[in-house]
Amino acid sequence: MHSKLTVVAMALAGAAALFAHHSFSAEFDSSKNVKLDGTVTQVEFENPHIWIYLDVKDDKGAVARWQCEGGAPNGLYRNGWTKDSLKKGDEITVDGSLSKDGSRTCNARVVKLADGRSVFAGSSGGDSAAKGSTYVSPQAVGK
């Protein structure tokens, strides 16, 4: 009885994870790219995707909070990332695709670290901008 209950619980957990996951094209617009220079405020290095939160200053010094989705932690580990690759206070540049909902959210393609290295962020949208895409000013985005 205990083993049947365990199997059912595992199946339900797997189904929940499957429904919680989303496709890139359902949430992000590969034709609208953004380049963000900012300060890391928080990093969530957890499945199914990492999230990088950063403060981005505009030309007048006003701060806007952004959130950027990266790849799965396991894939990032294989590409040389660790939980310590990004830390609160790090100055980084994120190149990514904007969210379709108009919020200050992007899917990170490449992250330029404080030491100057550019690393693939594991985006499900690929590691280069879509052909014909344009860059959008970060100041023109957000709610």
C-alpha cells in the first residue's frame, strides 16, 4: 500500500511540474530584445529555471526592477555556472528577449559578468537574437 501511495504522489508531482513549465514563445517575444545593465539584487538558482533580479538605472538615475529567466540549473552547471556565479551586488549586463505581457521581465540569452566574461544563460530561446529582431529601450518597458 505504501509503495502505491508513493508512486501516485510522484506521478502527481511530475504532472504539476509539467503543467507549471511553459514554452518560450508563449511568454517571450524573440523579435523584441533588451540589453540591461544593472546590479544583481537576488538570484534564485532553482528548478525549473533560474531567475536573476536586478536594478537597472535609466538616464536620469531612476531605478527600475527587472527579473530575468535563465535556463535550468543542471544545464547551467554543465556550462560552468555555479550557485556563486552571480551574487547580490554584482554589476552585470543581460541580453535577452522581452516578456509579451509588457512587464519588466526578460528571458536571458547571455549574461556578461562583472569580470568581463560573457556566459550563455541557458535560454530556451537560443543563444542569439532572432533574425530581424530589434532592441527596445529598457526605459520604454514596464508597469
